[in-house]
Amino acid sequence: MDTTGIHRAFSTPPLYIGKHVWNVRSKKINPDTGQKVIFINPQSQWATVDVPELRIISDELVWYRAEKQKLLRRRNQLTAKRVHTKNPFSGLVLCGSCGSTKILGNSKRFVCSGYLSRRSCDNARGM
């Protein structure tokens, strides 16, 4: 089953931009279970007709939305690389020497983030 064009085809419903699409899905009955199974047809089998009188989104709006999605994806890729801790106290405890936040150095001890990452603090003691 080829699903490469599904997200692209339905991120903006085609009718909103003046295109009516048929034959996107097909239903078949599974002979073993008797249940209906929906398959996405290959994009080459889709039938598309231009219907400009039904268009409610302009080309400029579609372009703007696509650019916004690109920026969001880029931002999500950048933030996905950050490490998120599960401990609720990380970032709340401050170092007495330099004022940096204390983070979990291992599973039991908080250590100065300035000491761990930059060695800008001389406080190597954990708590």
C-alpha cells in the first residue's frame, strides 16, 4: 500500500483550493474476518477535476500556510535535539557558588550545570 501522497493531499482539502478528487480510497472486504478494510489508491489512479466556483482558499493563502508549516517543522527539528529532563526539580535548584542551575548529574545527585558543561564553576560537589 503506497501512502506517500496522503499527507500532502489532505493537509489542505483539495476542494478548498478548487479541485475535486475521486478514487482516493477503496474499500475491500477481508475474506478471513468479513470486515471492511480501507485502502489508499496510488496517486496515479486518482481522478482530479478543477472546480473553481467551489474554491475558498487563494493561492497566496496556501503558499503562506506551506511556508508556516516549513518553519514549524524546522523549529521542531531544532527543539527535538534538546534534552528534556523528567525530574521536576531540574532548573529550580541554584548553585551557591556561581548561581547556575543545578541539574541531575546521575540518577541521585544534583550537580552545577556550569561545572558540568563549561567548567566555569569550581563547585564540583553534588547534593
